[in-house]
Amino acid sequence: MVLLYIFAFVVLINCFYFLLFSKFSFASPSENKNAEIYPVSLIVCAKNESENLKKNIPFWLEQEYSNFEIILINDASYDDSLEVMESFAEKNTNIKIVDVENNEAFWGSKKYALTLGIKKASHQRLIFTDADCKPASKKWLQEMVNCFSKEKQIVLGFGTYKKRSGLLNKLIRFETFMTAVQYFSYAKNGMPYMGVGRNLAYTNNVFFDNNGFMSHMDIKSGDDDLFINEVANNVNTTICFSKESFTISEPKKTWKEWIHQKRRHISTAKHYKQKHKFLLGLYYVSSLLFWLLAIVTLVFLDWKIPLAIIIFRIIFQFIILRKATIKLELKDLLIWLPILELFLILFQFSIFISNSPTKTTSWK
């Protein structure tokens, strides 16, 4: 019976987190019909991204927004990224280029390159995306800028991945979905802890008042999540999740590429604030324990009660996350929810173990 009580307690912790996630799942996008048209700087840092720049610069340029500039940062590329940027800049006066050479003190640092781009920006409000990100609509900038206000100086957006066939694609999109559900939900509950550089906005006041990336400049990754973890709070942060505000990226095509990317991303979490590490860690541990104890209790106890607890937990999770999958246009993943959750937990556990004795790598 003790084992059953422990299992029930773990499920209770799971349900606590699902209730926390419901703050986002059942939220409505805020309406900003009378929003002021703020001038905005779109900042894109690219390293060896010539093909993506050719594809996506036209989509950025055709945004239906009356006052914006594009800051293109060439981060010491050795392909023809700079030439691509220059070809577009010749025809579009609202494009500015920052050509970054490797600096001995900040060699290979995206944060150094971004800092130079932010200093080049003419406008107070800054929107960030990556070279491989296509806006989901021509209203992307408008939707993101509409969320700014006198108090709200940080806007967390959603960057999704294109749907492809296969387990890897499902797992990539599910991991992206669950990450978004968490950082949106925490922000809605007054505890913002991260954002993603594929779709993120903040003011230069937030950046310069907090000395930019200086507190974690020596960490290769984290220009998005570590910075937001440091500067965001319940007053200055809001979220944007209207369908017109999404960005869409090409997913990794091989397991090796995705594992390399995730190892780098996961390694930054140890630098989060203690309260965030505790809450995120407890969610992961409780999810892992749920699946372990589900197997153990079904095998060693009378299967009827454990099965009822398992079904209750899965249905409760389904009800909460269903709304979120609709909001983020990932409803096709819902039927795979238990399988994808188990795969992701095991994958993250293996990444955590493999990351322990090694150093992180640079952003590209």
C-alpha cells in the first residue's frame, strides 16, 4: 500500500503542474485594437546562413507594418552570407548590416554579435528571430509589437517547426510544444523564466539597464533563455500566442543534429534561478517517476487501482493540453501524447547524463 500511496502522490504533483499549464491552455489572446504603432527594429544574427537568408529576408521585408528596420548581423560567416545581406540592402533602405569579425575576447560568441546589432538599432523596441525562421503571416511584427506597453517591455513569442513525417519530427515538435506550454504558463502565473530566440522581443532599456549579456557572456548559449531568466518578472513580461504571431523553422533532419542542438540548450538550464530550477526539475522528476511507478505498480500490485490512477492522470493531462495544442496548431500530436511524453523524458534523461562530464559547444 505504501507504494500505491507514493504513486498517487506523484500523480498529484503531476496534476498540480497540469493545473499550472491550464493558465495558458484556457487563456485567450489579448486584444490590442488600439495599440500604438511603435517603430521597431527586427534583429537577425546569422552565421553561415546564406541559403536561409535568401529564402526568408523577402518574408521579413513584406511585413505589413509601417515603421520597421531590419538589422542583419553577419557573425563571422565563411560562406556568402554577407554578400546576400548586401544584395538585399542595396535595394531596401530599411536594412542595416553589422559585419562582425571574430574578437579574441569573445571568439565565436553570438552574444557579442547580438550586442553589436542591438547597438546599431535605431528603435527602442527590438524583435529577434533566427535566419531559418519564416513568419507565419504578414502580421507577425504587428502582433508582437501590439503586446508592448509602458509596463510590458518583454514579449515572449512562439517559434514552431514545420510538420514532416517520422518520429523525429513528431518528437521535435512535441518538445517545442511542451517547452512553450511551460514558459507561457509560468509567465501567465507571474514567474517568467525563459523565451526562445526564434521569436522574442524586448526593449533596449531592458537590455542596457541590465548590462546586456555580461553576467553570462562566458556561456556560449543562452542569449535568449538565460537573458530572459535574469531580467523578466511578473510586471515587465507578457506573452504573444496569436496564430499570426508565430514563426516557422525547418526542423533538424537527423537524430545526431537534434541531439547536438538539445545538448547545448539543456546545458543552460543549470544557470537558471534556483526557484526555476526547482520547479522545472520537480516537473521532470515527477513525470519520470510516474512512468516508472506505473510499470512497477501494475506488475507488483493489484492492477485495477494503479490502472485507474494511470487513466485518470492521462485523461486529466489530455484535457489540459488539448486546448494548448489547438492554440499552437499542433493538434495532430495529441493522439501521440503518452508515447511522445515517455520518449521525451527518456531522451532528456540521456542528454542530462551525457552532458554531465563535457563542455558545451558554440552556437554554430
